[in-house]
Amino acid sequence: MELLKSKKGGLNPGILNSAILGLVLLVVLFQLYAQLIPTAQTAGNTLCSSGAPLGGLFQGTGIVFVIIMAALIILVVKAFLPGGGRGK
């Protein structure tokens, strides 16, 4: 990440643009999850109550939503690690 490589102490427009873009994308990602996940959980609860096979996996507390939330956390942490999570 450019922010950690610069030792000059100055801020140039490229660094500021990268930081602002990163924050905006993070907010948009969380807003997207906040809108979509409750609807999907309600649909999963309805699926489970109708007696569908493996419907319990899609409940609001089912493993599918736990995996989705864990993936979100991993994505955010990797994005803000030095090197952008590209294995450097």
C-alpha cells in the first residue's frame, strides 16, 4: 500500500485519492451487505419453515450466513493489509 511505503511524511493527491476511494468502497460494501443479508435471511427462514431439505443451512443463523460474514471480514482485513493482501 502506498500509504505505508512513503517515508517523506507528505501527502500527495494520489495517496489521498487512494485512501478516500478505499473508505468509500468499504462503506458501500457494508451498506450493500446491510441491505441484502436481512432479506436473504428472511427468505432462508421461510425456506426452512416450509420443510425444504437442507433448509436449516439457509436460516438466519445457518452456516451459509456465517460463511458470508466470515468472508466479508477476511476481505476487509486483506484489503487493508500492507501489500493489499497480494501475498507480499
